[in-house]
Amino acid sequence: MKFLVTGSTGFIGRHVVSELLTQGHEVMATARNNERARLMQWFDSVRFVACDLHHLELHPSELFGIPDIIVHLAWPGLPNYTKLFHLEDNFPADYRFLKTMISAGTKHILVTGTSLEYGMQCGPLSEDMPTFPTNPYGLAKDTLRKFLQMLQNSRPFVMQWVRLFYMYGPGQNPNSLLSQLDRCIDNSEPVFHMSWGEQLRDFLPVQEVARRIVFLVCHPQYQGIFNCCNGKPISVRHLVEQRIRERGATLKLDLGHYPYPDYEPMAFWGTSHKLNTCMELS
């Protein structure tokens, strides 16, 4: 089977490519920056195509051929969740690219969605709940999913929609919570500024996220929407304190320094039963 991984140099993509190669699959990878791709350990083991999927000069099949499976992770402009370009630019361009590849002969796609499709509903959140996105990013992802589901009525193909929750690990955004904390510890700073940390969230190591994505894409009999999450809520403050203990640091927490995000409820985590059951059965 030939895999095409978009967003291959991103936080998740770099680990998905590595996991696919570890399992012996043939991988074609794409991202916008060739120099960044060359820094990846897997670069010499894949066919890499540097391009902007939203502004292609050639038909996608001329660049990528007809891959058996597309793992679509690319989505520019994050973490600016409230910007309208998610709806005005990213959504239509992503749909156009995926529809073009499906029309050309690709029979199976896995696309990453977001927990923000659930909107301000409180956890635990399951795949069969209705979606109520409240920001442009969540709405754009939710709309893309619905368009692809309608496309299946006229052009049958396998679709797996993986809703991502919170992740951490190598390659994460330097402005993410744990990245900032690690930087604070590395610089021997005495205080770490944060919110009160009472939010309940759902965290998974990015390597485990990649493992679950690769499991699904290698098991096309499992279709539909899947939460990719831990299923066990933890407070942000507890997560930070746990990381401080792991690092053997002694810095003080400046709690309440930042307000809580206005685009997430206080208790926000997913149920992982559906995907866990699939993995147990295989």
C-alpha cells in the first residue's frame, strides 16, 4: 500500500511518518518547506514533495500519483483558532484537494479533526454527540467532515475522521503550555506564570497519537468518527506539577496570572471507548 502523508513535518505528521516506516509501509510525504523536511530523520526513507496544497500549479495526481491512502494532517495557521481564514481559505482548499484525489482514484482517506468541533459542551465527549463549534477553526473542520460525508454518497470511499484532543511531546509548538514550562525550567527561572489551572483536559503523548492514527489507517474496516484521546481527565495544574516533579525542578507557580481561554469549557475531555475497542479486537 502506498501512503501519502500531508503536513508531514508538523507536530503529528513527523511521528506518523516514522510510525508508518517502522511498520514497513511505503510513504510519500508532503509539506511546504523542503529545508525543514531535510531535518527529519526519515527524510531519506520517503519520497518527499515540497508544495503548498492550497496553491498547486499542477493537478495533484501529477505530483503524487494515485496513493492508495491519504493521511491528511496539513492545516496551516494554527493555533490561531479564531481567524476567519480557516473557513474562507483552509476549508474550501482542503475539500478541493481531497475531492480531486478521490476523483482521481484514491479509495481511502484519514483526516484529522479537532475536539473543538464539540464547541462549549462539557466532557466526557463521545463521537455520537452532536457538534456545536463556536470558533472558525472548529467550524471549518466540522464543515469539511460533513462535505466529505456527503461526497461519499456519490463517490464511495473509506473515510476515517480522527478528532484530536490535547497532545505533548517532541516537536510541539514552542508556545504550548509544557514547552513554555520546560523552557522556564531550562533557564532556571524562579516562577512560572499560568492560569489557575483548574481546567480538566485530556492529554496524550504525540507518539501515542501517531500510533493510533496508523492503527486506524491500516484497518479500513473501522470507519467513521474516532476520538483520539486519553479518556482520563486531568487538571492543567496537576499536569504542570507532575512535569515539575519529573524534571526535579523547584520553581514557583504564579497561579491566576492568565485568564482561562474563552473558546473552551472548564471540563473538556473525550471518551476513548470506540477506538480502544477497535484496537483490542485487532
